[in-house]
Amino acid sequence: MTKRESKTADELLDAVGPAFGRLRRSSLLEVEDPISQKDLSRTLVLRVVLEAEQDATEGESDGQPDAGEITVGAVAQHLGVDPSVASRMVSDCISAGYLVRAASQRDGRRTVLHLSAEGRELMARFARHQRSAFESITADWTEQERLDFARLMLKYVDSQDALRHRSPGSNAPH
């Protein structure tokens, strides 16, 4: 039995938060085709834009008129940062050639963000990097352990997204 398996349920659950912090700090694990610290930060913004574009393409707009159109304000909201911080992050991605600004097709007064070809390539490279890191980290896991972890991680992220999208005051913890 490992040290983790011998922990009580409360000790194990209390260890989850710090474990997520360690995950973020170790995300630059030296694997094939490493991602620079700067580009790693840029992927936070690019992921928001990419997911909005994918949701619009897949028809997951939930009836929202602005689905698929991401503004700097939407980036700020998704990342939980001040709009001025999001603006600087977006400007950095534009300067690096990963994002482009364009007029909204629904409301020409609005400026929206789109991934450039270079941005799409960075996100594809980042996905390969993440997969390589996961395979390296879990090399001594069974295939079933890898799949169970993947399913539970995705379930966790979906639950977190559902909490973020709920109306204020609805289903609030007691």
C-alpha cells in the first residue's frame, strides 16, 4: 500500500487542492517539443478563443446570439481576471501573431478575436505536448488507470464549468 492509499478520506480530499497547484507549476515538464513559459501563458487566452470557435462550429451556442464571438471582455470573464489584464494578454497574443482582431459579423461595432494560422499551430503543438507529458507521467500506470483518470478529470472540469455558468444564487452550496 502506498503512502497516498493509507490516507484517510479527509486527508486525501484535502490534498486535491495543493495537487492542482503542483500540476500547474510542473506543466513545463521537459518532454518532446517543449513549450516556452511565455507561450504557455498565451495558451490560456488561445484556449478560450479556440473553445468558443469550436462550440459555435459544433452548434453548442445554447441560443446565445454572440456564440463563437470572443471579445477581450469575454476573455477576462473566462479567465477570471480584470479586463485590463485580459487586454494586455490579448495584445501580447496579437503581437506574437497568434490572434487577430476582426469586426463582429453580427455587430460591426464590436471587435472580436480569432486564432491565426500560427495560433492554431501553437495550440496543436501544445496539445501534442500535453499528451506527451501525460504519457510520460503515467508511464507506469495501467491503461485502465489512465482511462479512469482521464474520465474523472473531464467530469471534474465539466462540473467546474457548470458551476461557472450557473445563475447567481442558484444551487449555491449550503
